[in-house]
Amino acid sequence: MSFERDIDRVQRQLKELDRNVRLSLPEAAEEAAKLMVSTAKEKAPVRTGKLRNGIQQKAGDRTANSATEVVFNDVFYSNFIEYGTRKMRKRPFMRPAFDEAQRQMAEIAGRVVKRRDGI
């Protein structure tokens, strides 16, 4: 009898955790993207500031089980800087920013879920 009650309680807790994780996804994605934007702006080469100021984020697809946030640069020559050309060496800033911020972004997601879950 006690074992069955424990199983029921654990199943309810898991369902609640699953619900909280799904509800936390948009907020976690947005906070992680903010970190990515700030890290990329720190790493962007600056001549006029236009490249750095072109780094932005916007909400991506949202479903019941996922949420994305898009970090991009709307300056047309940003790809030339990031990847180089035949006549210009590459000076990557977006990929190194992602590599640097990756672990912190995962930690942000965990914090958001814990906050929603009241932990």
C-alpha cells in the first residue's frame, strides 16, 4: 500500500517537473541568448561599432516542447569578418562567443527551471 502511494507521488512530481521545464523553455532561451549577444559584442572587432551594434537576438520557433532564440548580425559584411575572404583573413567573433558562453547558457537554463520549480 505505501509503495503504491510513493509511486503515485513520484509520478505526480515528475509530471509537475516536466510541466515546469516546458514552461521555462522560452525564458531560458531568451536569457541564454542575452548572454550570447553580450559575449559576441565583447569579441566583435570594432572599427566603427556598426558590426558590434548589429548583433541582435529574436525569438525563434516555439512549440509545447521547445523554444529557440536566434542570435544574428544584420550587418551585411559580418560573414566576411567571421569567415574571411580570399583577400581578407577571418576574424571570428560569433563562434568564439558561442564556445565561451556555452557552459554558462546551460547553467542559465538549469537556474530558470529551478526558479520556476521553486527550488
